[in-house]
Amino acid sequence: MTPFSDRPRLLTDTQVEALRTLSLSRRALLGAGAASIAAAGLPGTASGQGAVIDITRARTDPLPVAITDFQGAQPYGAQIAQVISANLARSGLFRPVDRRAFVTQGQEATPRFADWRAIGAQALVTGRVEQQGDRLRVEFRLWDVLPGQQIQGTAYTTPAANWRRIAHICSDAIYERLLGEKGYFDTRIVYIAESGPRDRRIKRLAIMDQDSENHRFLTDGSWLALTPRFHPSVNQVAFMSYLRNEPRVYLFEIDTGRQSLLGNFPGMTFAPRFAPDGNSVLLSAIRGGDANVYSIDLRTRAERRLTSGPSIDVSPCYSPDGQQITFNSDRGGNQQLYVMNADGSNVRRISFGQGRYATPVWSPRGDLIAFTRIAGGNFAIGVMRPDGSGERILSEGYQMEGPTFAPNGRVLAFYRESPARDTRGGGYSARLVSIDITGFNERAIPTPTDGSDPAWSPLLP
Amino acid sequence: MKTKLLGVFAAAALLAACESTPDQSAAGAGQTSGGPRPGSQEDLVVNVGDRVFFDFDRYDVRADGRPTLQRQAEWLQRYNTVNVQVAGHTDERGTREYNLALGQRRANAARDFLVAQGVSGARVSTISYGKDRPIALGSNEEAWAQNRVAITSVR
């Protein structure tokens, strides 16, 4: 896996002479592009400020985009186009135009927009790759087909081995320019890879790009590993390990593979979650039979107890501004969702529907809390506002849990389990899935083995 | 019904264990009577009963589990150099993190019972596996009932 220091470098304007000749100023063009797209009747981009996806429209009418193979150095050019195309299609909000319909392959300096209009494309992606030793220079352009204007022109340089990240960064740029909010393609997912029979299940920490590529196992499976969560820097994960049969929260550095005990606290520690500033970790610790929420300062490793009382308080998660914490507790008789101030004060219950509620996670946008609900013999994944209003169920089934937000708050990942159909556990499976927060576009996230406990990273640094 | 059967079996086996004591004292770790070595994990499983069951989302020791824990306490007092670990488990019908806590509560409840019977708490460690190390692999009430359990094992 490529270290973060190899982040593709955005070339400065002086390095992008060719692009500048095409555009008076990038900023001006972007503004023009956004406006022209709105004029073309695309959903939700009219204002250019606070624009949101019109999901109702997008789900029935995904935006048709023609993505040409990038010209120049192959196979990179074709591969980058394939990755962009797969990303956009997977979002459910775009429809890559069938390339067999292309009249040209995007090799002209200025596209013949009539050809692209004729096959129904509203946006066009072209690009060029130059290989310079072991580095690539990738130039990428996004065009608004109807008025025939360039919306974005950007160039990057990167080690050739890093070409996938270029494709993801281009995908995010397209998503953001056309939909008015940040993308989520240049991200990773850390999760638990599972194999073997359930009574001797091997559970390993594993990581991959959001499109399942660059998969890597991080632990060898000697000990149970559960519930990984990303540090905001994305280079560290907090998770629970049964190392030497002592279930505790550990920190794992992705680049070096170094694993260290978070702290020598009494009793089982579990359910870790980093603070948004990365300086502390929330977790649950069991002492005397009660599970309470603690905050652990990562510099001093000092602990601070935030909840108390004879209850199970687990799965804490900060609001994105770090001011509040949501968690689930059985203090009211069964599992329900609660919100409190970050110092543990002002605890209030927010879930009041039928059944038990668990695993609350705050959206990076702050507007929603996703949860697992167990009711009527089924499990479900849903969202509600932080005050408990507006509850919506997105997906329901035999068993599912552990929602995690993509960094733009538009997509959730979680895991689904199927029931065993015999006494030997045959038919049981655990699979990662993603779903749009409107409840459409549920799809499998492929993994080499069974998977559970996904955690979606922020956009890579 | 499984626990009842175990109970009857355990009562008979306990007598057998008493009868074999003289042999055992001479033979040390020998198995002259052909049964499990007294004070061993197998002895605990076969002659005492290593597990107690719980109701859904509960962690209080049920009436049908108390005789088992009483026998465990007596057994631990007889073999007073043996240490045990109580592992708490849950069925699959809950969320992972909550079930880790619930399993720990079940393990604690069994340990507290043993301690109340006079066993030193230092000899009884606990661990929770939540729903992640099920005993029965099915997805039905019978399997879930077997997985709502605290299992004592020799360390």
C-alpha cells in the first residue's frame, strides 16, 4: 500500500501551462461551469453555494457522464478511466455512458460537443497521462456538454504505482463539481476479515480502498480482533484485540504495523472511537459489572469517566464538532440511544421507537445519527436527527449492524449476516454492504473473505 | 432439559468420584478408575457441570443454574489449587459491543456466586466473548439458548 507521503501532487498553475491556455482562470471557469450545469437543468446545483443533491431526481435519473480513456501512457490511461467510471456508477448518482456509443475517444483538444450531446452525455471526462520515469503526470478535464464548456482542468504528478489514487481524486472532483458536495472515493475502509467456523472464527484486521482494491490483512488472526475505527489522520486505527486472552483496546499504526496497548486500565476495554481532533479516544470499560464510557487522553493516557451507574453504556461516538457524544445504554430498561455533552453532563434519551436501539454513529455532516435497531425479530439500519426526530429505516433483515458514514455523510457502510440454516452453521455469512442515506442503492462491498465491523476513513490526507 | 440430564449425571458421577478418592491419592494423577482425573477440566465438565444458562438479555443466575454453581464451588474447595476462568457468552440476537458487556455481566454473575459460596475471587478470572465465540452454531431458539451461557474452565 502506498504511504501517505505519496499523495498525488496537485500541480501549481505555473506547471499547468497547457490547461491555462484553455482557461482564463480556473476559479472563474468553475463558477461558470456550475452555473451552466444548473442552466442545463441538473438537480440541485443552481446556487453554487450550499448546493445539495436532489436525491429523488438522481436516483431515478442518474446523471449521464461519458468517461473516455485517458490518452497517452497505457495501460494507465484506460485503467484510470475504468476506476473513475466504476466509482461514479457505484454511487448510484451517475450513469457512465456506454463507451461503445462513443463517436470519438476524447482525443481532440476541444471535444466535439455535438457528438457527446447526440449520445445523451451531459458531462464528459477526458484526460492525458504522461510517464516520466517512474512517475506519472495526469491531466484531467471535466466538460459540461450542453453549453460546451470546461468545468475543471487539473493536473497531478504521482509515482506510477499510485495511479489508483489519481483516479479516486479525479472521481471526487467530478462528484463535487457536478453535485455540489464533496466526494468520498479517495478513502479506505478498515474492517474485520472473517473466516472459518463460527465457534473458531478467525477475525483479522484488514484494510482496503473504498472500491475493495489494495486489500491488505493487518493482523495474522492469532487473536480475535473486533471493531476497528480510524484516527482522523487515517494512519492509525483503534480496535479491540483478545491478545493473550485479555480483551483490550489497542492502537495500530497502518504504515509500520506497530500495535500498542492503549493503556493498562483495569477490566475489559472495548468500543473505541477517536475524538474528531484525534487527541483522545472514547471507549467503554467494564468495572464491577457496569460498562461506562471513558475518555482517554492520548498524550497523557489519563482516563476520565463520562457516564456512571449500574448500566451498560457502550458504543460512544462524538459529534463532528466534538461538543457532544452519542452512546447506547440499557439504563432505561433496554438498549436505547442517548446524547450527552462531551463532559458527560446533560444526558438525554433520543430514541423512543419500537424495539432496542444500538451503535449510534454521528454523521460527519452533523445532521444525522445512524443506528442499529432490533425490533420485531429483525435488525435494521436507520438514521434519525440528533434530537431523535425524523427516524427513517434504510435497510432491514435477519441481522445487520455497525453503520459507518462515508466522509461526506451521504453513504453508509454496515454489515449484514445471514442466518445459519443447520446446526453446523451452514449458510451463515457476514458481508459488508453500502447504502445511500436515502435508503436506495444498497450494494455489496466485495471482500476476499466474510467481513464485519467496517469503518470508513475520512478523505485521505 | 439438557441441564436436568446433566444434573442427574453429575450427582451419580460425584459419588463415583468419592469412591475413587483412595485410588487417586495413591496414584496421584493416575486414572485407575478409568474416569476423568479428579480436579481436571474433564472432571469439571463430566462430574460437576461447567456451564449455566441465562434468559434473553438477562444476566441473573437462574434457579436451574444454582445447583451447578454450588457443585462448582464445592469442587473448587476440594481442589483448592485449581484456578478457573468463567467465560460469558451471548446469543447472536444483539449488537456486538452491547453483547460484549452482557457476556461480561454473565461471567461476573457466575463468579460472584462462586465467591459467595466461599471461593476466593483470586482463583476465578472472567472473560467475555459476547456473541463472537458461539457454542451452538445454528440460528434458532435452541442454539441461542445454548449460547446464553457462562462456562467455567480450568486455567
